[in-house]
Amino acid sequence: MGLRLLRKILVPFAALVLAAAIATIAMGHTHSTTAASTPSMSPEAMQLASLASQTTKGQLAEGYQLFAAHCSFCHGTRADGTTGIAPNLQGLGAGTVDLWLSTGWMPLKTPSAQPENKVPSFSPSQIRAIAMWVASLRPGGVPLAPKLDLKSASLSTGFSLFTLNCAPCHTITGAGDALADGYHAPPLHGISAAQVWEAVRSGPQNMPIFGDRNITPSQLEDIVRYVTQKIEHPQNPGGLGLGGVGPVAEGFLGLFAGVGACLAAAYWVGDRTEREEEEDPHGHGTDHGPEGPETAPEGAHA
């Protein structure tokens, strides 16, 4: 009787223990499989997954068609630069492509010419489609500019950083300047916050690349706020801005306008004095003394 009762108790308990052990082993195997698969994803694969979540198949197809029609002649059908005319775009990132297309630098009219700011050839949605398609070919590079919150950015810090890192080429007023070998730093007027962010991170043309170690994200926001506010909307307490090119324009204006006005005034005064002398009714070509016309000396005959 006691053995039968013990069996009724032990058999269900043993079955419960066995089921718990099997479940524990199965869960541990699933966890180890997941843990093993997660580290196997490289940063490149994770970035591709992130790009896939931001784009659609239709957008990538549109980007490929636009690139094939307008960009492949120079950059190759796979944007790898195999034509030898233009550089390889793979691995540069969507932000780099977005910058060059949104500023109108690309497409170039002449492959060997330096890019110039002009009206973009594509709409914003088309630019994004091309940029995301190029970025999908190889991960890496500069991403699209994030949404920037510039309310807390410091204008004074942005001015200091701009003076140190940007003004030597773009000038303190952002008007642009000549560089070596016929190149020049473009003006910073008429550009957006996203373009400033992408330019600093990608380093277009002769511009150096400023990474997070050179300029932190918060410092970059300071620069973006300074450029988009003070450079884009300058204050001219002295009057005319004269193109914002500095004291050179002021010197030319002072030389030609100021000195020219003085010469014109001097000519006007001289011409007026000469006419007054010619129209004097009492002159008749005779000399007048301080007390009136000179009289003939005594004894002289008329």
C-alpha cells in the first residue's frame, strides 16, 4: 500500500522534472544560437540592414534608373569608377552623394572642370533615391545628415570653430576664396544645414574630412547654426555689405567713389570761379587794387 502511494507521488514528480530539464536545454540552445548569430553580423551587414529599413524596393529601383541614365557614363554602371573618367563612389555613403547632387555640383557639364554651385538637376526625392542606391552597393562612408536641433547650439562657439577651421579657405564672411592649382573654396551662401553637416563630415574636393574626433557632434551643430544664421543672414551695422568680401571692396569703393567725388567737387569749384571772373562787369581786364581801380599818377595825360 505504501509502495503504491509512493509510486503515485514519485512518477508525476519525475515527469515534471524531466519536462523542466528538456525545456531548459531547449531554451539554452535557442539562446546560444541567437547569441552566436548576433556577433556574426559585421558592422557592414548591420548598416545594410539599416539602409534596407530606410528605403523601399521602388526607391532603389528609381535610384538605379536615374544613376544609369545620368551618372553611369562617368562613374560606371555600378558606381565603381571603372570608366576611368570619374572616381569610385562605392563606400562614400549616402550623405556624400546627397551633398554633391543637392548643391548642383553633379552632374558636371565638363568632367575635368571644378564643380560649381548651381540649381540641382534632380528633385529632393530623386536625389535621395540615387544616394540610397549608391549607399546600398557598399556600406560605409557618410550617412545622410540627421535632423539637427540647433536651438541649444552656441553661436559664439560656432564662430570660434568656423574662424579656426573654415575661414582660412571660405573667408570670415563665407564668400569663398581662391586656392592652389586653379581651385577655389565655394561660397557658403544659399546652403542648407544638412549640406553644411554633410560637407564637414565628407570633406568635398580640397576640404579635409572632419570626423567625430576632430569636431564633435555638438561642435558641428554649433558650426551649422553659425553658418546658417550669421553667414546666411549677415548683419551690416556699417551700411552696405558690399558682397561680404571684406576690406578689399571697401578700399576700392573709398578709392573710386571717395576720391572721385573729391575730384568732381574740386573741378566744379574751379569751373565756377572761372566763370564768375569772366562775367564780372567791372573787371574789363584791368587790375583792381585793394581800394578800387587804380588812378593815373599826377601829371599824366589822358
